[in-house]
Amino acid sequence: MLYQVLTFLLEVAVTLVGGACLLRLIMRWRRMSMANPVGRLVLALSDWLVRPLQRLLPGGDRLDVGSLVAVWLLKMLQYVALMLLLDLSRWAILPVLALLGVVKLAVSVGTALLIIAAILSWTQNRTLIFDVIDHLCQPLLAPVRRWLPLVGGVDLSPLVVIVLLQVLGIVISSLQANVLGSGLLASLG
């Protein structure tokens, strides 16, 4: 039971801070201001880790290398802690496992953003938070909206993208299982 509690708490912490790092990466790529409620939350959760990395690894105009490395390091530390708890010694696969973990986290962040945007769109209130989240979702939705017409006046593109992201998540989980070994993946979370 203690292992399950520790695993859960570690997953929550890494998801929260790592998700903020990914949102920071996307917001910079989309040239979005951080002077909004979402941006301030992202900065509050990620500045302590990303700022030092940005000084070491300066990115380009739209590429935030510090945020990307931060989320990868978080996933590395998560898997190191879990391997130590399980007394495993598969250290050589950690970088690949962490990279797959970053992609899986990105799928989760994208799915969460789409669900939040869909729920906020039902309220018919245009708020600053809705505008920020909607702007973050546009790169995911735009390709699908080009070929999927409205159905009875309803935009089904968020549903299609969520299904595609979930399929991608399944593929990533399968790749992680292949890298780690099926039985061990369930133990690592």
C-alpha cells in the first residue's frame, strides 16, 4: 500500500509540474503572453525548474529548450525513484523511458486542454481563460476542422482529436512496455 501511495503522489507531482512545463513550451511556441491566469499559474509551477535550465540551454525565438529538458528530467527522476522503490536496475533504458513518458504526458495535457475547452465552450461565456485555452487547442483542432464539417451545427473535431490522442497514448504505453518489459511497466505506473 505504501508503494501505491508514493507512486500516486509522485505521479501527481510530476504531472502537475511537467504539465506546466509543457504548457510553457506550447505557449512560447504559440507566442502567447504569460500575463493571463493560465500563464501565471504555469510560471508559478515551473519557474523554479525552467529558469535555471533556460540560462544553461538558451532556445530560439519560439523554442523553449529549458521547458522541454525540464519535463524530461522530471520524468527521469520519477522513473529513477520508482526503480529504486522496486529495487530494479534497468538504468540504461531510463532516457528512452523518460522520453516516452514525456510524449505520454503531452498526450494527457492535450486531452485535458481539449476537454476543458469543450466544457468552457458550452457556457457561452467568452472569458480570458477560455480564450487562452482555445488558443492552445487550435494547433490540435485545425487539421481536423479542415476536413470534418460541422454535424448538425456541432463541431466534433475535439472528440475526434481526443480519440486520436487516446490511441496515441495506447501506442506509447505499448512502446514503454516493449522497452521495459510488460510486467515491469505496471509496477512503474
